[in-house]
Amino acid sequence: MVSLTWLQAVVLAVVQGLTEFLPVSSSGHLRVVSQLFFGADAGASFTAVTQIGTELAVVVYFFGDIARLVGVWFRGIVSHRVRRTRDYRLAWYVIVGSIPIGILGFLFQDYIRGTLRSLWITATTLIVFGVLMGLAEWFGPQRRGQQGLRLRDGVLMGLAQSLALVPGVSRSGGTITAGLSLGLDRTTAVRFSFLLAIPAVFAAGLMEVPHVFETGGPGLQPSVVQMVVATVLAGLIGYACIAWLLRYVQRNSVYLFVWWRVLVGVAVYALLGFGVMRS
């Protein structure tokens, strides 16, 4: 067991905040940065708990939308008229889309904390899913906005989100790729990706809280104070990234993130191949 230093906690929190909402994989970047600069894995639990901070940023940023959807969903339980509204359907799309990652995360939690954190796997998924995102950008018709969201979109984007259990895939990258492939425009795919992440990430983070302070386990060992500070810092940076990404995708493609993922993946292969990093 190796104790986490304050420098490590701050650096990893900054990486988490910067990469959580960009389609580049926060878990993959945390895995690479912690191994490259600190010689040890930050751990799946540290990643999951700091994601609570970034998801709180989503709740704050989209508070109006979330409050409206929650209110409409509860009113729809007793009102047939409300059940016909777009917001009621959207609330159900978020719920249904959150189910796959919950089931798979529970069934494969041991692999998520262990085998799937291999840097060889991270490098591969960074490249492969980066290329897939580029193809979705190139071939996706991008004709449907939020009014055009359907149940199928929620299910398929939820399945894509579950792939992010593997470091390097990217939760937002997977859902954005699926959304673009289904014909959603970039802004709609990104906004729905944020909403879809809230139940899954909060549930995963809360489940990992007991594990993050286990002694003698794999990964760097943070203190309670370090964990709290890292989570808050990641949330503050994440809030700024949400605002930036939503503005960016309104006028720009996702190719910037595609090239970044490929370059990072190739760099990790090289570092592993030359023995600079250990998987």
C-alpha cells in the first residue's frame, strides 16, 4: 500500500476534472498519468469517487432541466396527460439508459478494478473508440435534435455508456459516438450524454466509497481529506469544461478529440514497449 501525496491528489483531481466530460476517457487518462508520473495506479475506487464531484457539476449546470424532468416523471405516475409529454419520455429514456451500466458494473466489478485496468487495454481502447467516434462524426447524418429523441436512442446510448467501464473507452465518448451514429446532432448527443451519466456515476461512486479507503489493496491510498479535496476540485474544473464543451460542439466537429485519443494511445504503446511504464 502506497499513500497518496497531496501533489498526486491535486494532479489527479485536475486530470479528472479536465477529462471527465471531454470524450477522451477520464479513467484512461488517470490510469496513464498516475502510472507515468507516480509509478502506481490511482485505483478504480479513486476514479469512481472523484467522479461524484464532476457529476455534481452536471447537477448544478443542468439543475433546471433535472428538476423539471424529475417533477414531470413523478406527476406522470398519476396523470395520463403528463405521460404524453416529451419531458416525461425523456425522463424514462434516462432511466432506461442507465440500467445497462448498473447491471454490468455490478457483475464485472472485480474485472473493472483489476484485469481491465491494464495499460495495454487502455491504449487499445483509446485508439479504437477514438476512430469509431471519428467515423460516427463523418458518416452520422446529425439531423435529429432533442425533440427527436426516442426510446431506442436511450437504450443504445445506455449500452454504449456501459462500455466505459473499461478505461480508455470514455463514457461521454461512447454515448456521443452512439448518438451521432443514430442521427442525433452533436449538441443533443452531448447534452443527453451528461443527463444519462448522472444516475450511473453517482451510484458507482457511492458503491466505491468503502473501497477507496481500504488498506493493503491495489492503487494509491488517499486520506479522507485528500479524497474530499480532490472530489471538490474535480467538480469545479468539470463545471467549466461542461460549459466549454457545449459551446465547442455547436460549431466544431469532434475530430480534435479523435486525434488526441489516437496520439495518447500510440504514446502509451511506445512507453510500454520501451519499458518506461509498466502495465
